[in-house]
Amino acid sequence: MTDIEPIIQPRMSRDRFVAFAFAASDILLELDASGTVVFVDGATRGILGRQMEDIHGKLFFDLLPEADATIAQTVMADMDKKHRMDKTEISVKNIYGDAVPFMMSGFRLSNLQNHTYLALSVLKGDVSTDLLFRRDFDTGMLKTQSFVEIANEKIQAAKERGEDVKLTLVGLPDLKTLLDQLSEEARAALMMEISDYIRSKSIDGDTAGILDPESYSFVHAGTGEPAKLVEDIIKITQKADPMGKGVAVEATTLNANPGALTKTDSANALLYTLNQFAHRAGEDFTIESLSGGYKKLLDETVQKMSSFKQTVGGHDFKLAFQPIVDLKSGLIHHYEVLVRINNQETFKNPFEFITFGEQAGIIGDFDLLMCQKVFEVLEKTANKGNHPLVAVNISGKSLGSMLFKDALRRLIALNQRTRKQMIFEVTESSKIEDLATANTFIQEMREQGNLCCLDDFGTGESSFEYLRNLQVDFIKIDGSYVRESLKTQRGRHMLKAMAGLCRDLNVTTIGEMVEDEKAAAMLWESGVKFGQGYLFGKPDIDENTIINCKKPTPFYQGIMRAKKFDKKDRAWWSAANS
Ligand code: C2E
Ligand code: CA
Ligand code: CA
């Protein structure tokens, strides 16, 4: 940008302007007297999907939709008299040509060659496009879901033209370790350089996605060699590494011919492939395992997809109920319902089935069906005069879908008599992208009388973030903490700390995987209120048992009766549970 950069004295005053203005806005622009952008900085990628270079040198009014260009011209003409602009709402076109609304303010100084300084703050609550959610804020790269849509379009178009396109997956498994050692600025610069490089190799310079900071993918023409790509990216990381070592880079290129797949199937298969790749750490998935080719992977995925759809469409599964018990009294508080698939050829267990549904983006259909089945059971149970509470697992992914939420609202409206007996247990909360929106839905449910629970607490990287942002009635402490507390002092401290935190937040705790009395006692002593596990009952209660209101045989007496506690314990327990 040096050739048209204006001479401003002293340079520092602009730096200061930039710093001040940044504190309050997202994008800064400097226009020369003709309205040409001579300086640009800020989140142009994240908000507009446009590189800064793409804006620099353009006429500002050309960046706006026509009506907004007229408004901008009017307010800027006024600045001839008063230097400062009244705050004005203005839209700027993003990379797709959609209007993104901003609040614009600015000033002009005649002793600075009549240059105009503009500060734009995006009106987030009012963004008419979902671009903010489509792109990664820091790098401007497409996020997984939007990358899948765009990549799939390009792949399909290439197929029609009979052209050969490829999909490359790039993994930097140690990048986070390097990023942690860098200053915030250096971190941002490195991420930007890596993503710019990958983007530049992709079709149209923008068919590249960021799955997480360590995993990328892009679609490119049939040529291009991964070896050179790997070498180049390693060099970028070496330059950023104070030790000069850089990080390992792995890449694999797949032939992206979707064969006879429909567009939807190929998009779902692509999504599944990328998710497998992004979650590869610790699982038996390696980048080499993809070498059989995209086509083979797609075939497998399509087969799984059809098996999943058959199970859901044909209602080819059963419900298994497991009790959640009050540790003090031994009484059942509610049941959790778990899926049991009849045909286990494709999916060996519920976990595989559910995880596939989540990674292929089709879990919402199943979650909804499960709610419907549970309402059927509750209705029959109510006819016999019983009203148990039942927790249904809802994937965090489903909570991100408007379609799912609307369908669930309709289902609930049809089941007013029993609606309050359904507890929503949010699983895989680590997959929730938009916590605020998820929380709005959870609160809507709670206000209407449904209890809500956060499952698997402690497993994700940011469980505390979820606890802070999602107000729930229960949290379920992951079984691994219960196990650990029986083994180590540290584990006991962790458990107690979690229970204490939840008590302060007024959230009731449930401990999982309680397989013996020792585990129950440990939970109780740590201040956990409810327990679930083989000690109280396996998940083998079928729906007829629930419908017929048969009470499971009492197998657990409750801690107060099972064990004699001394006064100190009792005092602690009442304080913890008052
Ligand atoms: P989860 O929600 O954490 O469910 C608890 C899992 O632990 C269940 O495995 C249950 O059978 C098992 N379990 C219960 N007590 C004990 C115990 O004392 N010891 C041991 N070792 N295991 C115990 P399951 O049924 O295989 O389900 C696995 C996961 O699949 C669930 O984990 C849940 O995330 C998901 N899932 C199951 N059913 C559904 C469903 O209907 N919808 C959704 N979205 N997810 C489901
Ligand atoms: Ca659960
Ligand atoms: Ca769990």
C-alpha cells in the first residue's frame, strides 16, 4: 500500500488515532479527497470475508450498496463544514454482495489533505447475513459448514465440466503448542500467514476452510503437490518460531470425484470426512487411512448414512431407561433414556451411532424422534396414573439448528399434559458454536417447566465456559472424575471442587458411573447429590416396565441408612445440601 499512502505528520498521531478508534470499532478506513481507500485495517476478513488488499485502493462508495452510497455521499458532503460526522448506519457489501450493517462515524481534517477517517462498528444484533458465523473471525477462512457448502458446489461443478479437482487436508498437530508460546500479535500473524497461503492455493483463492487451528482443507485443480505445500508451511512456522524449529505438517490429497452421489449425499459425506479429520487426535483415524481415496471414503460414508437413516426412518431401535438416584435417600429422582439399536452391523454401539449422526450433521432427526418416543411412553404412563421424569439426550449440535428447535416446539405443543416430565440433557456441549443462542433456547424450555441438564461435565476443553454461559438445573459430572476420585487424592480434590462450584451456582450435581458403594460414598462425601450407574441399576429397564409403573426393586438403601456417619459428616452434609 506504500505507493498511495499519504504523508501524515507526525506519523504517531495516526497510530494513536488507530489505537483509539480500534478500541471502539471493527474496521478503520482512511479515504483521500477523491474517496479512494488509502488505509484500511481491522476485521475485514471476519466480517466481510474480504482481504484488506481487496479494499485498499477502491473507491469507498463502490464498496456500498447503491442506496447506502448515496447516504454516505450526503453525510460526507456535510463534513466539509463541520469536520465530524454524525453517527450513521451504513451497509457495506460483503464478498457475496450481501449488505452488512455498520454504525459509521468519522472526521476530516483539512490540514491532513482533506482526508476522511472512518470507523465502522458492525451491528451484530442486526446482521442480515450469517457471514459472521460463516467465517473464522481471525483468519477470514470459511468455517467447516460453509466450507462444505462451497467446496461441494465447486466439486459438483467440476464434475459436470469433466474436470479433475482434488481435496487436500492439512494437519499441523503441534501448532497449538507453538501458538501458546507466542505473543498475541505474533499468534495472529502466524495464523493469518498459514491461512493466506492455503487460501491462495485453492480454487478462486477462497475455497479453503479452517476446521480448527490445527486442521485445514481446500479444493484445488488436479495439479499441485502436497510435498511442496508441506515444505512451504513448515517454513512459515519456522519463521514464526523463536527457536526456529517450526512444527510438523502433514497433508494428504484426495481425488474429489463424487461419482454418482447426489449433491446432498456428497455434502454430508464431505462434512463427515472433515469432521473425522478434525477429530483425528487420539483416535485410530490417521491421515494415511484416507489414502484409499475420497471415493472409497464417500462410499463408506454413504453406506453408514443409509444405515443411520434406516434405523431412524424404520424406528429400528429400542429405549433403555436407567435410574438417577438421590444418594441420600436412595429414591429414584428420574430416568435417563438411552438408545439401543437393533441392527448392530454398521454401528456396534450407541456411541458410534450417535457420533456418526453428529459428525454427518443428521443427529437432529434422531434426537427429535427420541423425544417423540418418550412422549408416547409418558402419555401411556400418565394414563395409568404415574408421572415419572425422563431425561432425553439432546446433542449440542441439534441446539444449533433452527429446524430442530421449531420441530421440538411443535412436538411439545402436542404434549402439554406430559411436557414438564421431560428433562433435556445436553450432550456434546463442546460442539455448541453459539452459546448465547443455545442458552436462549434452554431458558425458553426452563421457563415452561422443563428441567435442563448439562452432560459430560469436565470432558471438554471449556466446560467452565459452558457452565458460565448455559444456565441449567443439573450438571452431570463425567464418570472419569468419579473413577479418578477413587484412585487419587488429586481426583478427590477435583470432584469436591466441581461439586462446590455447582453448589455456589445453585446447580444440582449428578455423578456418573457409580458402580459400587465406595463410589456412592465418595460422591456423597464430595457434596454430589445424585448418582447414576450400575450400583443403582443398569440401563436395561424397557419401556413396558415404565408404562406399567413397575418400580424397580430397591437395591440401594441410600447413604444415610447404609453407613453410619458421625456428627461432623452429618453437619457437613446438611450444609452442603441446604
Ligand atoms: P452418556 O449420555 O454419558 O450415557 C451414559 C453411558 O454410560 C451409557 O452408555 C450407559 O449405558 C453407560 N453407563 C451407565 N452406567 C454405567 C456404569 O455404572 N458403568 C459404566 N461403565 N457405564 C455406565 P451408552 O448407552 O452406550 O451411550 C453412550 C453415549 O451415547 C451416551 O453417553 C450419549 O452421549 C449417547 N447416547 C445414548 N443414547 C442417546 C440418545 O438417545 N440421544 C443422544 N443424542 N445421545 C445418546
Ligand atoms: Ca447423557
Ligand atoms: Ca455422560
